[in-house]
Amino acid sequence: MSNTSNPDGDVTLDVRGNIGVVTLSRPAARNAMTLGMYARLRDITAGIEPDGTIKALVITGAGDKAFAAGTDIAKFRDFSTPEHALDYERTMDDVLGSIERCAVPTIAAIAGACTGGGAAIAACCDLRIASRDMRFGFPIARTLGNCLSVTNLARVADIIGAARTREIIFTARLIEADEALAIGLVSELLADHEALMMRAIELAEHVAGHAPLTLRATKEGLRRLRTAREVFDEDLILSCYMSEDFREGLEAFLSKRPANFKGR
């Protein structure tokens, strides 16, 4: 069962037959991810054996309010050097890469808010289904003033296209359920959280019955296709995370006031 009493959150693995259910559990903070939670998610996905008991993995958030509402913003108050920013993005790529390389199919079961780091986690899963109250996006141009790494931009653009990726980041809007289905961000919409989880398990069991080598080769082939070109992005990351605007966005967010961005 998920641990909902830990203020630092938890990520749990519940094995149901040959299906693993991973729950991002910090409901008091809409499952906002701490670094410890990211590390636990990486360890779980990296620890799935190709020939082990688990044949498919469902990733979801605790409760029906959020899949995960990004990274715990208070963490960013510790950022004071370029290495802090680069280390954070390297950590994120390590976690998200582990989800992509997971030995079995992964299914994101999305209810409520799926934003920032939560949206990045969902984008790394092989399949995504959602309840009708889902909201997906990266409203960072309105809130913190940071940026996505080039790797994360590529992950999202592979699913919804570069033009729409640019549009949702520039406008800081969130994609809602009907649009998500229409553009292929999710493959199914369910009425509520209960129906979502029932369908997620059913879909996982269906996929788990197919040829593992075919699924594994497809996952890895698509990952290699996306990562065929290495792109330098440290200058872009530092231009945002080391800026006055990022500090202003962070303090404004935590103070629940609009940010006054100045472009420096």
C-alpha cells in the first residue's frame, strides 16, 4: 500500500500477479516529486528483470487529484551554482531514462494534474491512458521561468509534435482530456479514477500476454531512434536556472503571487 503519512513522499511497488503498480504517493502536495521519490522511481524501474515475475508496469499517482504536479518547488531554493542546475537535469535524465529503458511495457494511468516532472514521467511511458479530469503540460513560462532539457523537449515532441510542444510551453496552458485523446497524447479516456485503474490493469495484462522480445525490441528501437543525435544544451539550462528571473519565479510561486519577469 502507498505511504501517505510521509511528508517527503514515497514511491511504492505493488505486485499483482504479473503486473506491477507503481504509485507516486505524496497526495498532500498533489504528488509533487522529491529527489528521494525520483531516486526510488529510478530504482524500481531499473530493477525490473526482463525474465522476472513482472511483465508490465502501471505508473500512477496516489488519489484522484494528481498523477504528479512536478518537482517539489522548495528544492530549487538550494540552487546557487551552475552545477546545481546541471546536476538536477542530469538526475532527471537518469530517472526518465530508466523509465524508458525499463525491461517491460510501462503504462501511465493519469488522473488530475500531470505537470512538469509528472508530465515528463508520463511522456516516458510506453502507453498513456487518463481519466476525464486530466491536465497535462509544462506551465514554466508563467511560473518558474526555467526550461526543459533538449532531451525532455524531444520526448514530448515525439508524442505531440514540435509545434504543439512549442505552443503549450509558450502559452503555459494545459492540455485537457479531449484534446489529449485527439492528438494521441493518451490512447483512452475513462470516466473516473476507479475506472481508470481498472482499465490500466486490464490493459497491462493484455500487453503482458504478447511476445516480450517484440515489445522490448520496439521500445529500445524507438528510444535509439530518438537519441541518435547528441545535442548540447548546458548553455540553455544555465541561462534559465542561473537567471534573476528564475529566482523571481521561484519566490513568486512559493509566495502565491504573479512573477515579474524581466528577461535577465
